[in-house]
Amino acid sequence: MTALVVQNILIFKIGNWPTVDWLNLGAAIPTIITAIVTKSLLIIVVVGIISMAVLRLFM
């Protein structure tokens, strides 16, 4: 699971240091907090979708 999360948050390019995809990181933070607090897969997915939609709306 960690490999999937890191693959989406970090952008790897050959010959360069990995860079952070701030949009995905911004959506991952409330999703991870929700996962720790609730442990309900439905709520985790809904929070992740809503947080990504709100970030894309304002970016």
C-alpha cells in the first residue's frame, strides 16, 4: 500500500531527484487522517475523492 501512495506523491525522473506532486500530497493528508481516525473504507474513499475535487477546483 505504501508503494502505491509514494508512487503517486513523488514524481520520479531519470537523472533528477524525485519531486513532490503537491496536489496529490494535499489530497492524501486529509485522507490519511481520516483513515487513522475512522478505519471505514467508505469514508476514506469519499474524503479522498472530495479532497481531490476541491483541490482541482481551486488550482
